Amino acid sequence: MASWWGREAYQNPSILTAVDNQLFGEHFPVTNGVDAVRAMYPYIEKELSKGAYLGHMTRHMLGIFQGIPGARQWRRHLSENAHKKGADLVVVEQALEFVTRGE
């Protein structure tokens, strides 16, 4: 059972947005996937400046928009472009456009 929760949380992290509030009475500052991705920008920029590859970070973000319109295009864009040499935050911004068009 525990492995199911871990897998589900990794593939669909939005299920965790209410956990802190329910368990600890603490408000979770990021309430949606777009804010969560944008909150990652400083970390991504720092790691890229140290020579990390964008794909090593974005592969863990693929499931963040599970069940949201544009999620498939989000995953596809990152999967096809984040591994390319020189890929940077522009790739993430382009991918975000697929899930923010309806906002």
C-alpha cells in the first residue's frame, strides 16, 4: 500500500497539495501546478549554471498536470526538448503554454 501512495504522489503530485493543511494545519503556499513549476525556476537556473541538464530536472515534473487540459502536450514538449544540448527555461516556458492557454 505504501508503494502505491509513493508512486501516485510522484505521478500525480497534486494529491499532496492539501496534506500539510490536513495533517499539520499548515497552509501549502503553492496551490497549482503552474505556480509549482514557476517556483522551481531559481533552482533550475542555478543547476543549469552548474552544468546540469534540464531533462534531469524536468523528468520529475512530467506528472504535475495529470488530468489537466494540455498535460499531454506539456509532457511531450519536455520529453522531446529538455534533453537537447543548451535546453533552458525557455523550453519549460514553452511547455507551460500548453497548460495555461485556458487560464
